[in-house]
Amino acid sequence: MSVQSAAADVDVDLRQLFASLARNWLRIVFVTLLVTGLAFAFAWLATPYYKATAKLEIGSRESEYTRPPGTNDDDKPILDEQGVATQVQIISSPDILKQVAAKLNLDKLPEFDETLKMSSLGRVLVLVGLKSDPFDIPPDERVLNAMHDKLNVYAVEKTRAIAIEFASKDPKLAAAVANGIAEAYIASKGDAKLESNAAATNFLAPEIADLQNRVRDAEAKVAAFRAQSDLLMGGNNSVLPTQQLSELSSELSRVRASRAAAEASAESVRRALQNGGSLDSVPEVLSSELIQRLRERQVELRANIADLSTTLLDNHPRIRALKSQLADLDGQIRNEAQKIIRGLSAQAQTAKAREDQLIADVNTLKAASARAGEQQVQLDALQRDANVQRQQLESYMASYNAVASRKDRRYSPVAASLIAQAQVPSQPYFPKIGPITGAAAAASLLLMAIGTLLGELFSGRAMRPAAGARFTDIEQVAMPVARTEPVVAEIEDDHGPFAPHEAAMASERRPERQPIAQNETFEAATVAAEEPMPEPEPKPGPSRLGEIDVDKAAEKLIGSGAARAIFVSPEGDEAAASAVLVAREVSDAGLRVLLLDLTTSGAASRPMLDSSLFPGITNLLASEAQFSDVIHPDLYSDAHVIPVGTADPVRAMRAADRLPIIMQSLTTAYDLVVVECGPADAQGIGRLVGGGTEVFLSMLEADDQVTQAAVKLIENGYPDVTLVTPVGHEPGDPLPGRRSAA
């Protein structure tokens, strides 16, 4: 029998299980009262311990009036969680604890030194080796170990406060040790600052003296180099040659512009005279007062000639005289223009001479400026060195003055303060009689109840046969009794749709075995199975559609070496018995067989598993399970089965495209995969068909429904469909250890 079947044969009787608590209530109550009494006695007789707590705040305590100039609290880093944790370790360090132990003489108290008053039990434990000998440990270390055991230093959550807890048999001593540790920590921080200030003054004093000498030497080098190089400073903080070069460059640019303007003006007047053009468009001509007066005289003469021409002829002496004067005026204007040209040319020559002189001066100053630049670079380097040393000297002197004043006055603000002194506790924190007694009572009661329940389970008294262990008949397919029907004229056409099957031999129909009633007990079913059954009379029936029986179908699959067998049951769940019986027959032949149930009701897998609550193909398609979770062994054969499953069918059908992949994986692992598809059509089994596939149509009676289903399969690409019927099949003897499903 499989493990799943064996596990389903028994169940836990909860009523019987919890009834064991009522049967054993006296023992449970006795043990609970005993443990509670022992806990109460322990809490009552135990030595009380008192705990005192002191709190420190970690933060800057510097006053704004004593703070060095130019600094503030924002310049100091704020301690984070790691910084506060570091201070916790410092507080619980051996140096602090040694100071407190020496101040309070803790080495004189038996509570901190076990050797002063060692109990007899302790001596016995030392002798038998269950406890280390305290005399082997130095006295200081014994005291420190005792203090560490009683001390608890921790950082208060989400604050920069540190709590110091100390427990002792003496409440006053607990408060004194907690306060002593806090004060010793603050004092150690102050001493550390004083030592730091003394070390700073010892370092800064010789450094300042050395820096003063170096600053003096650097400034002397600057003055000597300036006097030696004759570097005179001009305006804009630049040396004199550089400033002169800049001014001469500006003057040279202006002279060049003036010369170019004079030459351009002279050239424009010259072109106007040579081409006989008008001089009125030349600015230099228009700016001449003489030419302007001559032009006015020309206009006046032209006006007079025009007036006289109205009454006199051109050869009249008056008109001729006026025209002669007009011609003289034109000559005078051109002569004046020539003078302007000569003046502009002279101006251009003067500018050219000035330009040549300026170029010579600029070249001279360039060389002087280059030398001055090199000397200025050396001078800047000396000044920079002197400035750096001077700044360092000033910084050291300011720090030295601040540190020296704190050292002389022994002022050292500590970044910690005692915000809450430890008070003498009035109530012990251990033992708490009520909580200890209550916890012991609850724990003992719970443990006794659990122990009683486990004992009942292991004894088997709380077990009862499961519903599936009564060996009632499983829900099987009803096999119809063979009946005699009128013989139908057989089709003479050898090429009909069922011609290959009509030549098959008709198997004998056996009467159906009556199922065991659901309300029969296991013993009654066994007796009924042992009684001899009357030999049924064979009632041969004609083969109307060429169907074959289960044995022939199994032989066909084994002989053809098929990898897949697709069963279609148009008559519903009752005809699904063919797939189950064929799978078992092939499995009994020694092949590895798996049945995949794709029916809606699970008609194929339920007789093989005695249940429909196992995970199956819908769980696999819905990605809720793996192959190892959905493959189950048949309870009545060596075959395996994948049931319908328990997942949502709608969700599973969304992943129906994965069926070809699943079929390929199964055919790789098994010799034969039998698929029961129920009343499916040709399109429905399309995803399941692959290489080496045999298609079967399960039938119970040769009716029109079966005929139409077979014709549709043949018409839709499955001409080799085989009809198989489970009617009359009698399963062989079940294997040892298995129940019969018949």
C-alpha cells in the first residue's frame, strides 16, 4: 500500500484526544501546584537585588563666552549612533571600573570577591572541577568580573543619552556605584582634555618661535630682492616698464589711426581733382572757409548771369565778364583743394614719423618689461612664502593663546553631563514573586497539557480508522449488462468508416460485479468477497461498430510501441473506465504508465486515488505545484496518475497552451501516457496529439451518439480511431498489499 493510502487509513479523534486532559486532570493539577510552590519558595527565599540607574547626556557643554573666537557649536561634529556606542564602551572600560572599585573599596566586600566568604557548595563545586577556583584569579580581576556581571551600560534609543545600571544586594551601594561610574567618566574626559591642552602648548611654543624666525627671514629676502632688481611699482599695482609699455602702445595705436585718416582724406581729394569731379562731397573741402566763400560767390555770379540772360545775349560784354569771373572762381577752388591735399600729406608724414619713433620706444620697453616680469615672478614667490608663514604663525599664536589660558586656569569643558543621578532604590528588581510564580504555574500547566496530549497520540488511543480505511467500494464506473438486440444488417462496403474494426472478434460479455454497499463494514465486505460467485452464463453479443475490449486495446498499445493514448468518452463519465482499465493492463505488463485525467468531474482519477482532493493538472497549469506534487501512485496498480486537481479551472485553462510542453515532458519520463479527455472533440484533443499517438473512443453502447463522435473524429484528421469498450472486462487478481478496485 502506498504511503498516501496508509496515511489516509487513520485519523485523529479530537474528542478522544482532549478527553485525556479530563482523565488526567489530577496529575496535571498536582504537578502544576508542585512547580508553582517550588517557584514561590525560590522567589521568597532568593536574595533580593536592587538596581540603580544614572543617566549621562553626550553633547557639547562649551559656553559661548569661553568659546575661542571664530568657532561655534556648529563647527563640532555631532555624535552619531557609532559615537554614542563608543562612549558606552569607554564607560564600561576597566580603567573607569578600577577607579570606582578603589574609591568605594569594593574589594573588601564578599559580594565582589568570592574568596572572602566562599560557601560550602562553592568549595565542593571547585573540588569536583565543576567551577573554576577563584583563588587562581587576581583580586583586581575578580572585582572587575563581579562589577561587569552587575553592570549594564546602554544608549537610550533615539537619544544621545547613556544609562548606567548597576545591581547589588545593597541598594545604597547600587546607587553609589552607578553615580561613581558616571562621575569617574566625566572626570576622565576632563583629565583627557587637560592633557590634550598641555600637549598642545608644549607643541605650539617651539613651533611659534621657529615660525617667527622664518617669517622674519622671508620678509627680509623680499625687501632685499626688491631693492636689487629696481622694481618700481606704477599704477594698477604693476611695475613701471609694464605700465609705460601699455601707455606707449595706446599712443602708437592713436598715431597710426591719425596717419591713416590723413592719407585717406588726401587720396579722396586727389581723385576728385584728377577725375574732374565735384569737390562738394569731400569733407575736408567742405570744412574750408575760403572754399565755402568761393562757392557762395559762384552761386551769386550764376544768379546774375541767369538774370541778365533774359535781356542780353551771350556775347554781350556784361555776360562775358560775368562768365570770366565764374571761370576764375573755379580755378581758385581747385587751387585751394591742392593746398588741402598738400596739408593732408604733410600731416600724414608727420604721423608716420611719430609712429616710427613710438615703435622704437615700444621695442625698448618690451625688453625692459620682460626682464621686469621675470623679476616680478621671483618677487611674488618670495612674498607668497612670506605670507604663508605669516598666516601659519598667526594661526599658531591664536591657538596657543586660547590653549594656554585654559591650561593656566585648568578650564576643560567636557562633552558630557550627568542629567540624572542614581537614586537609592526602595524595591528590589529581583525576585518578583508574583510574575515568577504566575509564569511557573502557566508554563507547568501548558507543558503538562502538551505532554498528556502527546502521550495520548503516541499510545494510539486517540487514533481512529479514517473514512477511506473502511474498504468500502470506491466510486466506480457502472458496467451495463449485456443485452440481446436485434441484429442490424452489416455494411457490405469494405471501405466504410469502421471497416478495419468490423473484422475484430467479438469479446464475451461478462455480468457486472455488484459493488459493495456504502454502509457495509470492512468485515462484511471481506466475507462477501470470500464467498464463491456463481459462474455466469456467457451471453455473446454482436459487434456492431467493430469495437475491441480492454485487453485488445492494451495489446495494441504494447505492440505498436505508442507513446500516447488519447481516450474520448462521448457517453460521459461512465465510459471513462476504458482509460483506467487500459492503463492498468499496460502497467501490469511491466511498462511505465501514467494516466492524465482531463475530465471535468475527475471520473478517471477518482477510482485510482479514492479521493478527488489531490493536486493535479489544474494546479500544474496554474503554477501552484510542480510535477513531483501532482503525480500520484494508483492504489490498485503500478500505474501513476495525474488527477484533475484542486485549482481554479478557469485560471488553469488560461495556460492551456502549456499542455504540449507538459505532454512532451511526460512522454519522456514514461513509456505510455494515457489521457482521458471525456466528451471532447477533435479540436479539443489537438494540443495532446504528438508522435506515436493512438486515439481511442470509449463506448458502452453502440448508439447514434458514439457513431457521430467517431465520424467527426475521422472527418477531422483521425482516420485510425479505435473503438474500445470496458463492458465485460474482469480485472485480474490485485497485487499483494493492494485492494481491488473491481
